[in-house]
Amino acid sequence: MFHSLIFVLNLGNQSVSGEVDLLGYCSKQWKGESEQAREMRKAYEELFWRHHVKYIQLVRGDNYCVLRAVLFQIFSQGLPPPSWTKATDVLKLPEKLLYSQGCNWIQQYGFGPEQYTGSSTLGKLRKCVEMLKSQWMETSVMKDHSERGKLCNTLFSDESIEHKLYEAIKFIMLYQVIEAYEGLNNKRDGIPRFFNRLFMCDTSLDPLSYMMNHLNSIGHRRGLDQVEIFLLGHSLEVKITVYRLCKFNSGDFQESYVEENWPDWHEVSLLTEDDRHYHIPVIRR
């Protein structure tokens, strides 16, 4: 929506803003007496009074915005790294998929706008995963909140670093899709139910079609759809809650992208007016 983009485009080098008063932001964005403006003001008031959301951090509204909003919260809060970062061969995952699991199509992985890199794909993916792991490990052991904040300001004002982090997340999402696909074919228990929804789609019947038709274009032509938010949380081992202001006065206003049997992971929250652009709600009780 045009309203949301006004603030986002004024962030300068920072892709995530500092805390902005929620109701002040709402009053500037949703003036007038149109039905949509009145509903949005009511939705923001609901967030403020009932859900204790007092501030909002504005996130640059490109096609990486969901990944950006989630990763910023993980780093700024110093959340623990997921279990896959502890694997000794995590940096060799691209080669493992190619040589051990026969996924030679992995070389068609697309890095956002850069859709095909051929023989350089594995090396680029390895560098991306290495950066994500090292930065996550660094923020998770920093006890000083202000120092973490300074590091986040540095990371989230460097477009090159950001893109590497987001492409690493995309690759981990793909790895989880491959693992789930093999698990379902082998009748393995414990595969999250959302994978069934993902593989039921005609354009993502298997990991290759998912990569070619969906994952490769994330960050370039599209963001994440609803089932991919489940996949994102599962991949990063966080519970994601989304306040969907466009669904005010419905059961979908507060959506939890969590399955019943998931571990007690840390929670991050998102706020969206249109299911396309996402910001960070800041809760103060």
C-alpha cells in the first residue's frame, strides 16, 4: 500500500527503523474518513490497547521484508542459534546436496535478482551460510543490548551483507524442503503438516519445482506466502506471530504460524496491513 511505503522509503541507509510511536504512526498514515482509514485506525487501536503493541519498527518494503523483519528480531534480541548451526558440516550443505543426495539441480539456485550462477553457485551458497552462522553466533553471545543494537545497525545498513544473510535463509528453507520431501516419501513420522500443503501445490510438487517456481524469485519478484512463513519459522526455529490488520474483526487478525508439536522456541512478531509489507510490532506491558 502507498500509505505504508511513505515511511519505509525514508529510512535512509537503515533497512529497519528505530521505535516509532504506534498510534502516532497510524494517525499520520491513515487520515480521512474513508471506510478503509477508519478500519485501520480501529485495528491499530486494538493492537495498542489489547495486544500491548506500543511502538512499531518500520522495515524496508522490498521483497526481502519478511526475512529482514524476522532476522532483525533474532539478532537484536540475541536469540540462540538453531540446531543446524551446531552441525560440524553445516557449511558443506551445498556440496552435500549435490554430491551425496544427487541434487545436481541445486546449481540452478537463484540469488534474488541474480537468477543463475552455474558453477559458482556452491561457493556463493557456502559463503552465505557461513555469514549467517557467524553473525548469529556473534549476536547470541553478546550480553550488552546496546552493543547488539550497534551491530544490528551495521548489518542492516549494508545491502550486500543483508542479501547474503537472506539468501542463506532461503537456502536453509530449501534444505528443509528437501529433507521433508524425502521424509514423506520414506513414511517418516514427525514431518510438519504444512509441508503437505506446500507439496499439494501444482507448482511445488517436489523440491526442484519449489525452488524454480517459488524460492528463486523470493527477494526479486515476490516475498513469502502464508505457507512459507511456516517454513521460515521451522527453518530458523522460531515461532512467528503475525498481526494482520487487513483481517481486523476476523479470526485471522492474529495469526500464529506454529504447529502443536513444535518445541518451545522463542517467538517473534510481525505486523502487516496488506499481507505484502511487514513491520515489527514492539510490545510493552
